[in-house]
Amino acid sequence: MKISVPATSANLGPGFDTLGLAVSLRNSVEFKASRFFSVAIKGEGENNPRLKGNNLFIGIFNDHYKRLTRKNQNFKFTFYNEIPMSRGLGSSSAVIVSAIATAHEAAGVRVSKRRILNYALTYEPHPDNITPAVMGGFNVATLEKNKVFSEKKHLPDYLKAIVVIPNKPISTARSRTSLPRSYSKENAVFNLSHSALTVAAFYSENWELLRLATQDRFHQRARMKMLPELFSVQKMAYENGALMSTLSGSGSTFFNMVYDYDADALANRFRQKFSDFNVKILDFDNNGLVIER
């Protein structure tokens, strides 16, 4: 059995902790019952021995498997990781979602995506990454009484994502300490209006509106100062046809949306100027969590 979850890009400028979308990088896990517990990691994190002994996935899996079965059972897990770690592409959310889904499959309990999403809140209290990880596509999400309420928009094939992945991480916890403790009424209204306009642009497929709509006054500038090259990434993106260019989650990755015919040219310019960074052209992922039985 194989379970996979896509990478995500959250916030999307003004949609702080509420907006997110999924892109076609996936973390997968295969598992089977075994006489002995074992973990193998291939891809991202395979050279980090701590991940085998102190694995977020295993802790969450055990929580739910024991809740569902009241049993102790050994499994052999093999992870195939494509999502860079600590780069603002939702690697933690992918782990959380896949662990919950895997526990239910191992226990023989079928469960809805919505239920998995709400279980994930225990480990990730912000819905902007976990929602597209489960649902795929573009999502707007909010919380009410410890439940996620969200709507999904399918993203068309003629759009591409270009992610610029720096060689340095930005800690989510550390980056949050750089944010203001309060915001002026003017800036709050600015972000509310631009977040609403971003949602309207996605749902109406008015992609040309996104450059204006995705401006932000809550978090991006403060976080980008931690890696100043990101200002040049955004400037280059807008000078070369990007429809939107925003910090991915808390960074350090920068997310860019383009029409498919502009993707190669912009990606090549990024590679020439930022030779130490990893630049990927990706499709958007409309499937979210996938279980292959």
C-alpha cells in the first residue's frame, strides 16, 4: 500500500494562515506488517540519521493506530521524499497528513479526507498548509470550534508553478518572532481587501489580477529580510511575466505562478542569477492526499 501527499505553498501573500495551494512534489510512504519495526528513507532527509529514530511520522502513526486498534504491531515503513525540509513547502504538513492516513489504512478503517484534515489540526493549528495537502488545488480555509471549513478551486493545466528554493532554511518559529505584535487598522484593512481579492481572482480565473491582489503588509517583508536575496527573486519574477510571486509559507522558498509558455524562460533566468538555489518548474496538484491500495 502506498500513500502520498503533495507539497504546498501557503499564505500566498496577504492570506496569512488561511490561503494555500498544492504543487506536484510528493512525499510517499509504503508500509507493510513486519516482525520487526524498521524505517527506510529515500530522497530528502535520507542522510539524516535522526529522522529514523525521532520521526514525527512514527509518533503520529502510533497515536492513531493505537487509538483505532488498541494493539501494538510492527511495520516496515519506506519513505520516498521529494519535498525539501524546512523550506516553506509544507514538508511537516505532508508528514502529519500521511501519518494519520497511514494509521487508518493499517487499522483497516476507511476515513474521509475531511476527517483526516480535522485530525491534523492536533499537530498543525494553522489550516493553510494542511488543507491543500489533503484536498489539493487552491484552498481558502478557516477554523471554527476546532474544525476546518474550507473551499477548493481546481487549478488549470495551463498554469505552472516555479519554486525558487534557497540553500538556507528559515525557521517558521523564528520567523514568527520577527512579525509585529499588532497591526494598524490601515494595514489590517489592506490585507483583508487583498486577501479577498486574491480569492476572487482564483475563483474567477482572472490571473492578471493576482499581481495586485497578492500584495501583503503582514508578514512577507519581515521574513524576506532574513534572506535579502528574496527581494531580487520577486523583482526578477515580475520583470519576466510572473502572474504572482510570493514567499512560500514562512520561506525560504519563493513561489511564482506563470502561464506555461513563460515557465522555461523565467526558470532559466532564475538559474542564471541564483546559481546556488534550486529552481523547479512544477504542475499544480489537484488531487491532494492519494491512497493507492
